[in-house]
Amino acid sequence: MATAISPESASLQDTQPTYSEITRDIAATLGSPSRGYYVLLGLVLTVLAAGVIALLYQVRWGIGVAGYTPPVMWGVYITTFVFWVGIAHCGTLISAILYLFRSAWRTAVYRTAEAMTVFAVMTAGLFPLIHLGRIWYAYWLFPYPNQRQLWVNFKSPLVWDVFAVSTYFVVSTLFLIVGLIPDIAAVRDKVTGWRKKLYTITSLGWRGSDQQWRHYSRAYLYLAALATPLVLSVHSVVSWDFAMSIVPGWHATIFAPYFVAGAIYSGVAMVITLMVPLRKVFRMERYITVWHFENLAKLLLLTGMIVGYAYVVEFFIAWYSGNPFERASFWNRAFGDYWWATWTMLICNGFMPLLLWFPKIRRSIPALFVMSLFVNLGMWFERFVIIVVSLSYEYEPYAMGHYTPSWVEWSILAGSFAWFFMWFLLFAKNFPTVSITEVKEIIPMPRRRAHP
Amino acid sequence: MSKTHPGGLLAAFTQVDAAAGAIRELKEMGYKDFTVYTPVPNHEIADAVGHKVSSVRLWTLIGGLTGMSLGFLMSIWMSLDYPLIVGGKPIPSWMPYVVISFELTILLGALATIAGLIVHSVRDTKPGAFDGRFTDDMIGIFVPCPVERRPAVEQLLQSSGAAEVRVET
Amino acid sequence: MSDGMNRRKFLRVLGASGGGAVALSGCSTDSVEKLIPYLVPNEDQIPGIATYYASTCRDCPAGCGVHVRVREGRAVKVEGNPDHPINRGKLCARAQASLQGTYNPDRITGPMARNAAGELEPITWDEAIARVAERLGAADGSKVWFITGNEGGSFDQLVNEWLRALGSSGRMVFEPFGYEAVRYANRQVFGVDAIPAYQFADAEYILSFGADFLETWVSPVEYARGFSAAHGYRDGAMGRYVHIEPRMSMTAMSADEWIAPAPRSEGLIALAMAQVILSEGLGRPPRDAGRLRGVLDDYAPEDVAVRADVSAEIIRRLAGEFAARPSIALPGGMGTQHTDAHGTAAAVNILNYVAGNVGRTIVFGADVQAGGRSSYASIEAFVTAAAAGDVEVLFVHGANPAFATPSAGGRFGAAQQSAGFNVSFARFEDETTAAADLVLPDHDPYEQWNDYEPRAGIHSLVQPVMQPVFDTRQTGDVLIEVARRVGGRMVQGFVPARNDGTYKDYLQERWRELQRERRDRRPFDTFWREALQRGGIWSEAPRSTVRLAPSASEITPPAAGAAPEGQFTLIAYPSLALYDGRAANRPWLQELPDPVTKMTWGTWLEIHPDTAERLGLAEGDLVEITTGDGASLTVPAYLYPGLRHDVVAMPLGQGHTRYGRYATDRGVNAYGLLNQDPTAFGGVSHYQTVTLRPTGDHEYLAKTEGKRRQLGRGIAQAVTLAAMQQGEGHPFHIQHAAAVPEREERVLDDVAEAQKEATRYGPYAYDETKWGMAIDLSKCTGCSACVAACSAENNVPFVGEDQVRRGREMHWIRIERYFEGGQDGEPLETRFVPMLCQQCGNAPCEPVCPVFAAYRTPDGLNAQVYNRCVGTRYCSNNCPYKVRYFNWYDMSTPNDPDTFAWPEPMHWLLNPDVTVRSRGVMEKCTFCVQRIRGAQHEARLSGVPLADGDVVVACQQTCPADAIVFGNLNDPTSRVARTAADARGYHVLGGLNTKPSVTYLMKVRNVEEA
Amino acid sequence: MPKWVGPVATTGGAIVLGAIVLFTGSEALRPQEQEQAAVQAFEAPVDVDTARLDGPRQPIFYRHDVHAGQYEIDCRYCHSYAEISTSPGLPTVASCMGCHLIVGTGNPEVQKLRDANARGEPIEWIEIHRLPQFVHFPHNLHVVKGELACQECHGEIERMPQVYQFASLKMGWCISCHERSTYTDNPERQVSTDCTACHY
């Protein structure tokens, strides 16, 4: 177990916070919000309202108000769905997988990442519904007993998706809540007023007794153990939405690992995007240090290279397979109508992460922030390229087409970001965004005698 | 805190080895039903208390297995209940149903784990006194004991290095 | 699905057919549904059971016989009358959409008169007739003019008798395509003023000098059948077809060779061929042909080669081929619509004569009515008379000269203004009606009694198949009534008025005569009823032998002339879908992709890609076209390789200033560019010398094509005749690597069998049925009749121009048009593939549907359950053929005018057997499952099992070339199974192992090179 | 259709029906059979509490219990196409008038019918058994091949003073019958639960 928050601070024992400092500092982030917070929240709610209006407009008149141009039957909505599901993955990776690996640096960032996961899944889950032609029959996708005696088609990857995404939502939410309980209890014992009442209820009677910790630790461990295969499976299932088809550019065995790596890649980028301002605003420099960012950057580098490798493999296999449809599809990707999308993707995801080989860049928080924004952009375009560009150039030459999104899609896309940030803002001001318990855990408690 | 408890002594420790020592001594004295509060899970304390491994893991196992079989059974039965041929594939075809089964394994496993956590925690939580500092930076030990035995226990706690011992009624 | 418009609503008014106009309540928000029974039982109409009435299509002069399917008193579908000698059960796209004329929301709903404010306002019939009578009573009979469309039957005679009684000789027939040049040349060369019967089926070599005989020329459905018989591949043999025209029309796309001569030079080639045949003694020319030697000596191939821009070798080769076999040369289309067209037509006549075709493949006697006695020159005569103040009253019926004449009808429109009183019998408010003082709307052809003689010996009946939709009245009855009101000589000199009968009585009187002519001694009622049931009476017209007329040697020497440098020859050709523009108010036809360009809803200028590059034009760039007279139009460019470099082309039919919501202000009227002066033969020249100027603006074209070339994917496959004869013609399969090994194939079959046993669904009465289709590409001409038929049968909505731009057209069957060659000196070749749902055995669309909306039925259909669909659209993504169509909007919701496809009363033509799909739902071809189930129900009720051919799907039913065969693939004796087993058979993208139920037979090209 | 058909058919129908009604009526009047008939024959109540009846109020208070119950007029007399068409058909005003030209002249409800007939207007009945337009239900196949009595789907119409919807007409209800007699049980009936049996 690490003995310090970060290597830098390890040599400076006096900078290492005490338990009560940790509780105090983190609980301090939950104070009364500033004006800036309300302005930001107001802005987010305005954009969200625009998205909701666009959605209502679409439901009223039909999905034709989106820019769909057959044969491109999936567009911005599914792109955004995959994007948000991808974002979600990093949270579970950091909280569950790194937990199992006992990675010390996760403790300061995992709460943010996990909250991001839940909100990203909440955002992602909306899109399969938004893209439905008849959203009012969305419940038909669930196998519930009905008088028609009809069930769903379990062979359809879309049904797998329903199961995977809802399972993922449930499990990641449980994971977040379970992790929060001791923290809420800690805050509960620090604050007064209505917040005290709120936290008394939400801490579910947590006291940190020996029995509670006994069951809690086990439960948390097993949840982590369950979440680990889940996180790998969810994006695999999402990738099978595409890979199970016969669309050239979709039908590839590489898709599951490729998507999982891409998901984590985009998720890490989003964590960085969120962490940098959060750290600044909440003055958490003491807890979230350059060391954390460098670790995130290394993760970004690793997954980015997997993604870059997948790009190369895709193009190579398209050529190597000799399959004329695959070849044409990938030729079209690189040099067809949508070359700009493909090259945005390749540059942002394939080439840019290579800069992280330079330690200087890895340790520069502004550089990482900028890069994370580009990675987000690049990953959105990756899904756009996979979905839209492949569909626009399939088997039947006569039926090839070109799709341009409409204002409705852009509004709903913007609304989805607003929806996500709304939840995140509400969360950040009401619940600890850095895990009190886990940060404490890596700092040894004071002893009478030196450790044996 | 509204819970009534039998009354006893509540000690607060700042040092983890001191608290662990106190626990061991309490156990030697024959006390079993004391409660230890820690802000973070701690191995030394846990070792000193010496509980068995939590049986929440059984819940996880049973939930997971239930989910797995339910996933297969549900998808196969539902396919057969209104059989329709799609894409020239067998009507119940186990391969795609692996995904359903897997997801339900995880889902029911996780739900069962939470259920187990709640059930066990509620069952094993004994009423006792508590202090808000125990979630912050102090380790608390609550020893329920009748009035006549309090001095001995207090003596024990004080000597183990308790920062504070108070009587709770 | 949608509450706005549905099948129930149909049933709801089943009894409301008592009165004249029907109050429709399609947009009712009333949630309580009413059932309204008939007032009095109608012996012909049983709710739920369709009745078929025989009638005649009057949407073009061809006069095809139709069966109109009537449900609950409303016509819902038009199909060909299998007994009718013209079309033998087949129809073109325009006929399939003709009910959109009947139910057009922009029909004139009742009589109207122009008020003081200059606006038309409704009046009563009584008053309307009184006004006409009053005018006529006061008018000088000789100053009464009457223009009709092409009427060949009783109505024609009625009008003539009526005018005679009035003392008028101002009868004119106006048909925009009057085939004046052909008739002129026939007079000149054969001394016969007629259009003969062209017997394609007897020819082995077809040479068209511009005749678009598969599109609009004379009788396209009949010719398509003949052409299919002559040119379709069968047992190692087929005819050869060469097309000579500067533009490759849709008809030319079926040709084995397309020769693009200099504009207007076709006649030179014909004469040169005749010269070769005579001078080299090819074939067996009639004896008197020798007379022509003197004329032909000037036209040796070497002499014309430069002017025609066709090498002498080609002309000699063509002459040799032409004389060697029973052949037919056709003067027509735009080849006979230019200033020297009479020369061209005469030259082709001579060619036919010297090759001995006259009397063999070209038969006089059974003369064709098309064109009637129409002549553009007579319109000019009217214009002159009007200018001189010699027109007091003008009647116009069934013609729209204020649109379909050069200067976009401007000159005629001006002449109309100087007429004292304009009476129109138009069904729609068109450009000609704009000047009308009185509008007396005629019944739709499907609402009236009439007859038509499309060809000598064929009398085709028109009968009302339902109550009129609006308060219209048959013009024949109106004329009789007017005559009675005028009284005096109008009653004395006009038999029907004297007889106190209706137009129907007049019609029957004429048919009594016909019966007498035929020496039929049965009671007239029997004769009449039988004629009604059959759709008319027909007999072989006596052939008349024609010889060279003395004037044959005086033919006008054909000229040739490319446009001067920097200018272009514009060819304004009739549109396949809209014809001369009369069909422009039928939205199905507006949205029917033009077979050549795949354009919809607009006008475009076809321009060769090389020329476009030279002018700096890209597709969709707007071009200003200016004629020498200064007329100009601006249209978007469409890059089309099937043109000479010095020729540009644009379709007629659009640019209506007034023709209802679907046609008005759409595209431009190419008539506006044509020369106003009649040609020497009295017709209109559709060739014009123009200059082009890019305007710099751009428009996104509403076309349905994606890529124009197949990218080597073997979608539309072709083979040469030689290869077929040598047994080398095998379909090519892309993706050999992905072919399924035999062992796996067996495993898959076993799995399929196991599934079949495992399912307890099922089987319908015919357990082993597997519905399938075979499409012979050597027959398909691309005419798109199937597209319209499918739309009519399956309630396929039109989506409008903007949605087509987004690729959201919904035709369940589409005609894909691919170009081959045309680069690096290779000849341009075109291939058509009708693409519809392939009903795959291993359908990729099915397993991806989360809710089982797409699945496979036990009888081999790839079903789509509309009411179960939630609209994930995954099925469409996964369909390699892209034959699934999504309802992006609710086309049946009346409150969205942008996308509403069934405005009142258009929704009457919805097929009550087919669900009207709501928004958010995927739809597609299911082999007309309603027809299959209907036939199966019939079979079960009657106890007679279904036989091959009992189920006829809509596209197959109408295909004029008989390219589509449908039936049970599991029955080895069925026609479809035998056709699908042909050596030419292939599955599109078969390498994907989708196991389609649609088999295509490769197109066979009768060409020399491999 | 010639103009004379309507009146002639109406008059002819009236005579035939009048004869039937008179005959059955005189039958009922015979004293010796009246006792026996009372046991079996249904007699529709004269007064019914209309407010309590199920189903929508129709423009004319037409009583199936009187016509089909008490007088035992066969369903197919009025719904004459049930065996030959997908749609069973509704009686035309003319066929109603076949009897009511003579019968029930004093009844105010019958008067409504006679008025409608005089005005030449059809009667706008309110639809009760309503299927969505994406479901195709052929009456003829069910009645002829399925050998189903009308009552199996429509309930005891002959006891209903006012018609109400008896069966749910939902898909599950259809399936309950279609599945019960799969072809293995009853190959003659050839009932299918294939989706396109009804949905197309």
C-alpha cells in the first residue's frame, strides 16, 4: 500500500493531510454554491431545454426531422449513444478494475470517474430511445408478460444492448452508492442544518462498526469483481450492435476489444476534462496532484495506442481479406465524401496520444486538458465514422447516399451534454467528489509504536 | 442514535495499535459484544476483532448462479413460447443467449450482494453508543457492560491508550 | 396505424354512394367510428369483396384496356385487361397512376363561371347550360370553335354532329404528339394517311430512328410486349435492336447498339442503307423498289457519312444486318419531331420498303388512332382566326394547348383572350382553363360512358366504375342538353337532342350499328353486356396492301445539321411519367424516377459530362438556356453520358403555371424554348438550337440514384448472345472466397429443416410453399410500370421533392440503372435491375430486429409486421439490398401539409387490404402478401387448391415486357421454378449467403464483341 | 343497375318478410303450443332500463334481443355477407323497411327508420366491434371454415337489448383460439399463429 498521496509529497511528511483535514477539506466542497455555480447550472439547463424542445418536436412530427438520409439509418443519435457509453467505461475501470489491482492513485479520482459513469450511462441510455421511430413503444424492447404473448428477439444485438446497458446502469449506480455510504456518514458527522438531515437519511445508518466494515468490504470487493467483467462486456455488446451485422466496416471480430479500448480511452479523456476544472474550483490540488494526472495520461497513452493499433488493423484487414466490399468501404472512409471525419478521428485518436510519450506533456495539466478535449472530439468522430460512413457506402451502389445531421440532432446532442453536466453539477455540490474514506485509507493511521 | 442500548463505556482512540491492543485485551477478559468504529477499514483492527469472512459472498454466488440460469431459461422459454424464425437461425439458439445469461448473472449477482450487505449489516449491527468523530479520525470502542463492571473495563481502556473514555447510559 | 386515414374509414362510407358528390370525412377528429350501411342494396357491391369493371385508359392515345378494381363502391386499383388486344393485361406507369387523376384533390368540383371580378365562382349546372345555350343561340355558328383532345369514338362523332348542326367547321383535334411527320411521310411514300401497325413480334431486327416505342411513342405497352417477344432471349436466340438517335432514350437503353448521329441526320442514314440494300442486291426488295434507285443514288454511305457523323462501314453493316432478317425500321420519337422530320420518316419508309418490311412487319389497315387528326398547324390556324376576330365561342375539351404548344402555350393563350366566350370542359384547372369564362367539368374517364377506337377494328368501351367523386357531368350529356336548350336547328340537325336520350343512349346506338356491321344477331342487351364484360369488341382489321406512291420519289431530302460551334442542339422530349405534362398532377408520377436520369419532381438539362466539364458545370449547377429567339429558361444540369457532345436534352411536362398543387410552379416548361412556327409537315419541332450559360447557382437534385456504376459488384449482370450460344454464359459471383463450402451448405440445410419441424407455426394449406420470383433482365426495359403498380397496390405514399433529396423515397420496388462502358471509346451500355425485397432465406434484416417485426413466414416470405415495428431501423442498415423503407413522417396525417400523401379525396384509392403505415415504422415489399393470403382464403373456401399463376403480384401483373415471374419455388413444375433454374440465373450479392428468393436472369446482349 | 331494381326488391322483400313475420306470429298465437313455447322461446322484455345497458346508444334503439332472440331471425338475414365476404355487412335501410313497411309502425324507434328511409339517408350506426386497421379478419373464413357461431365472438347478441363489445378483440384473445387448435390438433381447421395471417 502506498504511504502517501503522491510521490512528490511522500518526502514531505508534513504536507500529508491528516484524517480530519481530509474530512474537513472534502466536506468543505459541499458548502453553499457560489453565483458562478448557479450561472453555470442555468446555462446547462437552458441548453437542456433546447434539447428537450428538439426532442418533443421530433416526437411530434416524426424522426424525419433528423437528417437521416437512407441508406444511413443511424446517425448522430447512435453515434452519441456509443460515445456516452464509452465515456461511462472509464469510471468503472478506475473504480473496479484498479480497485482489484490495488492501484493507489485511483483513490483520489475514482469518485468523480464513477459519478461520471452513472451520469454518462443515464445520458447514453436515452439515445436508443430518442432514435426510435416510435419512442412510445420503447417498452416493447423489454421481455414483459403481455396479452399478445409476444416476447423479444433475444438473438437481436439490440436486445443484448437493452440488457447490457440496463445492467450496467444498475450495477454502476449501486457501486457508486455503496462507495458513497461511509463518506456520507463522515460528512453527516461534520455538517449541520438540512444537509445533516439529508446525509443522515442517505448514509443509511452507517457508523463504520466492525461488523459493517466486515460485510461492506466483502460486498465492495464482489461488486468490483462483478463490475470488472461487466465493464468489458458492455462495450463489447455495444460493439456487437455493429459487428453482428453484415455491413462492411462493421462486421469485424476486432470490434469488441477495439470498442472497449476506445471506450476507456474516451472515458479517461472525459475524466481529465472534468477533473481539471473541478480540482481548480474545489481547490483540491492537495489531493489530486500531477501524479494523478500523469497516471491518467499513461492510461490515455496505453488505450490510445490500442485504439490506434485497431485502426491500423482495420485498414490492413480490409486490404488483406481481399473482400471487395470491405476494401471499398475503407477506401471510402479515407478518401470518400467523409474523409474529413476519418482524418479528424485518426489525428485525434491515432496520432495525438503519441505526444504523451513525452513526460513533459504528461505532466502538464493544461496540455492534458486540451488534449482531452481533442480526444473527446476524436472519439465522437470515431463512432460517426464507423456508423455513418460505413452505412453510406454499403453493398448496393445505387443505394449509396450522403447524410448530414439536422439542427434537431445537433440540439439533442448539445442537450445530452447539458443533461450530463446538470447531473454532474448537482452531484458535485451535494456529494463528495473525492472519496473521503479511500483517501484516508492510503494514509496510515497514527500509531503508538512504529509499525512492526 | 435513537437506538436504545444497554449502556456501557465508549472509548475513543487516535492510535490504531492502541485500539487493537484494547480489543485483544477485551477479548481476553471475555467480552465479545463490543463494537469497534473506524473511519476506514483497517486490517489491524479487523485482525484483532477476528471475525470470520463475511458471508455476503455466498449471496453473490447464489445471485449470480440464479441470474445465469434464469437468463438461459427465460430466453429459451420465451423463444419457444411464440417461435418465429429469424435469419435462418434455430429458434432457441444458446449462443446469442449467452449474452443475456451473462448480463443477468452480473445483475442478479450485484443485486444479491447488496441484499446480502443490507441483511447482514442490519442483523449484525448491535445497538451502541456512537460519536461523530469515529467517521473522521478516531477509532471508537463501545463496550456494553453493567455498572458494576465498568471500572475494570475503564481501567483496561485507559491503560490501552484511549484518548477518552466515557460512560454511556 | 394512423387514425387519420384508414381502412375502417373506407368501410364507413360504404353506403354514402347514393348521391352525386360524396361528403368525405377523412380528417375527422371524431373518435367514434360510424358504420354506415347502404341505403339500398347494390347488387354489384358486397362490402369486403372487390368487383372488377372493364374500361379503357384514356391517359394517352394508346387506349389500353383496363380492369378497375372497386371496393365498397370506390375504384382502388387499375390493372390491365388481359383480353384487350392492345395491352393484353399490361399497363404502363401512367395508367397505374390514373386513379390519382380521378381522385385528384385539385379536380374542378362543379360548374363554374367567371364573375365580374374575373374570378371563377361555382354556379349550378342548370345555369351553366343555360349560359352556353344563350351564347350559342346568339353566335354565328361558323365562328364557334371546338378543340378536343385525341378522341377516337362516339364522342368524336357526337362533337362533329353537334358542330354540324351548329353550322360550324371549327373542329380541331389537339394532341401534342400528333405524329404529323409520320403521317405526312406515309401519304407521300405510300399514299396512305395513317399510322400502320408495327408488328415487333414478327421482326428479328429492330432499327429505331429515334422512336421511343417503349416510353411514349404511339402505343408503348403494346410495343413493349412485341419488343419483349422479339428481343427477349429464349433458347439461344433473340432479335437484335439498334437505336439511332443523338440521345440515348430509355428505349435506346434496351438497344444492343446505340448510334448517335448528327442531329436530324437519321434520314440520311436510312436512305444510305436503302441505297446499299438496293445497289448490292441484299435481301429481296419488292419489284417496284427499283424506281427509287434514282433517288437513292445520291445517298451512298460514303456521301452521307460525314454529314451524319456515322462511318460508312457502320451504315453498310447495318444495311447488311437489316436486309438479312425480318426487320422493322421505326420512324418516330424525337427523330420525327424536328424541322426535317418528314424527310426522315419518308427515308425510313423507303428503307422499310426496299427491305420488304411493308406488309410483313409494318401492316397498314389496322391503323392506329394515336394522334388522331391532330396537327399543330390547325392550332396555328385557330390563332390566326382568333386574331382576325373570327372566334365567338371556343370550346376546349381534353386538351391543354395553352401549355403544350411552343412558347409554352403563350400564343394560344393570347388567342384565347380574343375569343368572345371560352368554355372549358376541363377536369382540372389548367393553363387553358385559366382563360375560361365558363367551366363545365367533365367526368373522369372512370366515371363516364364512352368508347375509344385505338386501332382499326378495336372498339374499346369506357364505363363508369363508380359514382362520380364530384359534381361533374359528362360532356356528351352537356352538349346534348345545350343543343336542346338552344333549340331550333340544334334539335332538328342533331339526332341525340331530338331523340330525348342521353349520351349513353347515343353511344349504345352506335354500338347497335357495330353489332349490325358484325352480323351479330343476338339481342343487343346480350351483345352490350358481353362487350362491357370484355371491355369492348375487337376483330382483325383487314390488311391493306400499299405500294410506292408516285410521290415517293419526291421526298424531301433529309438535312443534317449540328448546331453551330458554341451552340447546342436541344432536344425537348416527352417525359415517360408525365408525357406532355398532362400527368404532372399525379404525385406518384411526379415521384416516379425518370428511368434515364432517376430524377423526380422537376426539370433538368441532360448534358454530356465532357461538355459539362468544358463549360465548367457540375451536376446540379443551374444553366441558362437561350434560344435564337431570345427565349430562355434556367434549369439544373444533369450529367448524362448518353448524349452526343453537341446535344443537350430536357424533358417536357413540367413548368405548369396552373395545374393543381402537385404540378404548379414545378420545374420549367420546355415548350417555352421551342419554335412557334409549324414545320413543313404541320408539326412542332422539338429540336432547337440553343446557347448555354452557367449561372453559377447550384441546386441539389432530387434524384434517387446513388452511384451510377456497379463498382464491379455484379448487381446487374449481362452476357453476350454468342457466349450464351456457346454455353459460356455463367453468372459471375463476386466474392468467390466467401462461397459456402458444400458441407456447410448441407449443415445449413439441415438446420433449416430442423427449424421447420421445430416450429409449430404453421403451415398454411400449402405446407411446402416457398414464394419466389424470377426477373428476366433481358426483357426488362426499365419502364417503371412496376414501380407505379406497386405504389397503387400497397398504399405506398409519395414523399415529395425535399424528401427525395434526402433519399427518403419509398418505392418498394425501384429500377436501378447502371452505366457500363462509355469511357475510353467503349460503347455506353445501360442495365436496368428492378430491385425489390429479395425475401432472403437467411435474411440479415430479421435477426437484428429486437421485437420480431421482421421474421420469416412458413411460406417463405420475409414478413414485416408494421404494427409491431418500433423503428430501430437496424433491419435497413443490415439489408445489403437496401429495400426497406422507413416512414420518416406520418404520410397519412392530414394536419401536416408538407408530408400528407393522401389529401381528400386521394385517400379513396388506398387499398383496404393493406395497412396504411404510420410514422416511425419500417415497410417493404412482401410479395403482395395481401394477395397471397386473399388467394389462399379463396382456395380454402372453395376447396380448390392454389394452382401456379393463381397469385399474381402487382409488379408482375403490370410488367409490359413480362419480365417478372412469381410463384411457388418449391413446385418444380411452376413457371417461376423453371425460370429460376435458367442457366442465366443469379442472385444479387449471392456471395453474402443471404439465399434470396428472387432470381435474376442475366441480360443478354446481342453484340459482336465478347 | 336499373332504377327499378331498388323499389322492386324492396317491395318483394317486404312481401316475403311480411309473410314470414305473419306466419311466425300466427304460430305463436296458437294456444296449444303456447305453453311449450313459453318454456323454450325467449321473450324479450318489453321495458328495459336503457340507462343501465352496456354499449353505446345507437341512433335507433334497435333491439337484437327482439329480432334475433324473440323472433329468432337468423343473424345472416341482416348480416348477409358473413359467409361470403370478409365483412359481414350491415342491413340496408331498404332491407329493414322490408318488414317495417308493415310491422311495428307504432313504435317510435321504427318511426326513425321510416323517416330515414323517407329522407333517403342511411343510418349512421356506431361501430362497436372495431379492429385496428392493421388487423385483417375475414368473417367468411371464420364462419365457413372455422365453423364458429357468431356468438363465440359477439356474445349472446340475441339476448342483448343494446349491443356491447363482448370479447376484448385484442391479440391475446385471438391467440387463445388460434393456438388452442393448432394444425396438429385439428389439421382441417388449419389455424395459424403466423403474424401475416392477420397483419399485412
